[in-house]
Amino acid sequence: MWREKAESIVVQVSALELANTSPARVFLNPINMILANFMQEKDVMIPFEDIEKLGKKVMRWILLLEDLNLIKKIQYGYTYGDMFTALRKEAKSDRQFETLVLAYVIEKRYPLLKEVFHIQQFETLVHLDNCYYGPALESETVLYKSASSLFRRFVETYRTRPFLELRHVLHELRDSGALRSKEAYYFANEELLDKMIEIKKTEIPELAFPST
């Protein structure tokens, strides 16, 4: 129960950092593929017949984006939605817009992404992030962890993965700002950790937290 709640808080707070990683761009690429159709002209539409040619998998992404008001159904197809417009105004470049969209989707629909879209390799990113922030949330303080200790916790908590893969994932977390590093140790992005602690105290003050 605590692990799942901690993971939910981590995703909620660090969605933007997670969206800035290569796993996010690779495994959530169908989102950018669809939305790119609305970034060229002011008034644009994807006809229903074009969507049908892309198959059921793409249709699942279409429905997800529609649910989040990033796109909307009109008479002959789909066009951009109000949230698309809001994020487009906030972004200073196409690249930043894509990142903001991915962050919004991750924050609002991460459980659905896991259960329906089966993005296991992106899930590994979240799990390793949680291997740091879960204990940090329990203690409500910045912890300093070696890569090997984080990898051991990952294997004990989730499943066996090659350390070669986990090293790459850990570097993605560091490079995106989800984690910081100095010499041989990794530690919290304190701004993110403070927000996580605030949510923990607000949403689950009665929960008895396990000791690390």
C-alpha cells in the first residue's frame, strides 16, 4: 500500500522530469505523432478514415488524448482540444510543448499507461525513481544513496533487471533533474522532495509509515 502511494506521489510531482527522459519520448511517441498533426496549421483535422487506417493501437491513444481534452471529436474527425491550446500557449517551443504534453499525460493517467499500454521500460524509470524517493518520503529528509544500493532495492522491491540497464535509467533520472548526484552518491531534487512531503502530509496523515 505504501509503495503504491509513494509511487503515485513521485509521479504526480516529478512528471515533468520524467517526461524529459528518452524512455518517455520513445514509449509515449504515439502521443506526439498524433498531436503533431495540429501543430502546422491553425485549423486542422484528422479525418475518421485516416485514423481507422492506423489500427486499434493508435485508436487507444486517440481515446486517451480525447479523455484529457488534448483533442476533441468533431463532425468528420478529431481536432485539437482546449488543453492542447493551453499547453501550446505555455510552451516557448515545439519541443517544450511536447514535453509539457507528456508530463500532463503522465501526471493524470500513469496507472492507465501501466495497465492498458504496458509501457514496461518506462515503468522501470518510475520504479527506480521510487526506490530513492520512497525511503526519502518515509524519513522526510534528503538521503544519499549509491547506485548499487538503489539497484539492490529495485531488485528486492520489483524484479530482477540487468544493472547495465538500470545504470542507463539512473543516468536518465539524473540528467532530467529528477535526481541529483555528487561523486558516487545520488540524492533528492530538494524542490521535488519538499512538494512530495507536502502531499504526503496532506493526503495521508493517518498512515503509519514503515521504517526503512
